[in-house]
Amino acid sequence: MGPFAVAVLFFLLIVSSWAAVTEDIGLRTIEMPGVVLYKTNGPLKKGQVEEAFPGHISFHFIQKAYGIDVLETQGGKRMIENSRECAVEVDSIRFGANLLGRAKSMFVERGYEHELQSFLETGVSNPDAGLRRMHWAGIEILPNQSLALHSHPNVEFAYIVEGVMHEWRLTDPDVEKKRSYEPEIVEINGKIQSKYIGPNLTMVDASETFEHNLYHEGEMFINTIGDVHQSFTKDEGVKLFVMWGDGNADVPKNQHPQNAGFLNQQSAQAWT
């Protein structure tokens, strides 16, 4: 079989394997305080992700959730321009391939490529976080809103579809990360829920260990297991496309670090 025939066969395999997914993503819209969530009907399957992962789904998810053709945005165009090595000449696949490629580079740069690779090989991130499964999600944080300070029980990579996201991030490598999470039963707004709780940071001096970052359309950020940050918006708001473990582990206020007066009061919630 010649190179051209191989390329055609690979293209047909990708199209057929993703057709059902892209035709019926089945998104649910959930309005939370300060946040609109767009969620698929279920998590990724366990087991190694398919060779074509993520395929078309990045493009179709963003279009269905936000009504945005990401390939026509400046960020999406830059993503395509930077992915000419992709063997398949389909821009929606090229976009997804480079999104994952950029995430891989960011995990490698921080020395945590093994965490992302474990997810790609098993479909699960961090067995020490219990039965949590990985999901695609759209997270729209409305203007002038702030999530709680929180940690991440699983790996996460996120693409900025529109707007600007700000964060305060704990960057001191000497602060031990929380990797093991057991769900705790808590009462929230009169309802009993199972919730993961973030680390106790009362011995941390925030004035020496946190930095402010912001991310614009077309940029990405990652969270490795146990990373701590606080996401917030200003007048622009932000729309995110995310692979995550379907929730954060909020740090209770009585476990906040010292000298953390710059942190925002929580006004938004991105977990259900």
C-alpha cells in the first residue's frame, strides 16, 4: 500500500471513529453562581485514548457550547498555523492535535509529562483521587467573578476560547502538593453533597509564594496534580475549553495561607 493510500485510509478511520461523537456531543448547560458550565453526558472511557485523540471534538464542542467557530478566531488561526506537521489536512483535526501537542509541551516544561502520559494511557488521572473520571467541559466565568482558591486532584489542560482569565497561582516548589483526596460529605445551600477539600496552607506565606498570571484568547494553561490557584475575571469574562476531572478541591477559608489579603472573595462556583 502506497503512502497516498495509507494517508487516505488514516483519514477515513479518523472521520468514521469521530462521526458519532461530533454529531451527538449531547452537551448539558448548567448555570452556577458566576459560571455557566457545558458538560458532556459522561466521562471519557477508561483505557488508552484513541490514536486520533482528540480528533474533531475540540472544534465541535466549542461550536456547540459557545456558538463560536474557533477556526475563525485569531487564537484558532494561530493554532492552525503552528501545526503544519499534522499529517491530516483537516483543520478541525489539526486544531485538536496542536491543542494536545501544546499541552504536552507545557507538562514537559514543568517536568510532569508522566502525569499527562498516565492519563493518555489509561483514561484516568490520579488513582489517589478516588473514582473521579476525566471530562471535556466548557467553563464560562462571567465578568468580574472569582472562583475559590482551590487545588486540582487531577491533571487539567485548558484553552482560552474568548476573553481573559486571571489567576493567583502558588508557585513555590517547596510547598508539598496534596495528591490524595477522599470525598467529604458537606452541606451546601441546604443540600448534602460529596466534595473534595483542598490542602491546608496555613503554614504558607502567600506574599512570597504566589504570582499573578493572565491568559488571553488562543493561549493555554495546565494544572498538574495538586496545583493550587485562584481563577478570576475582570470586565471581559472568559470562555474556556477544558479537559479536567470534573471539579476542583476548594481550600476552606480557615486553611488559607498567611498574608493572602490579595486573594479574591469567592463569588463563583465551577463544580456541581
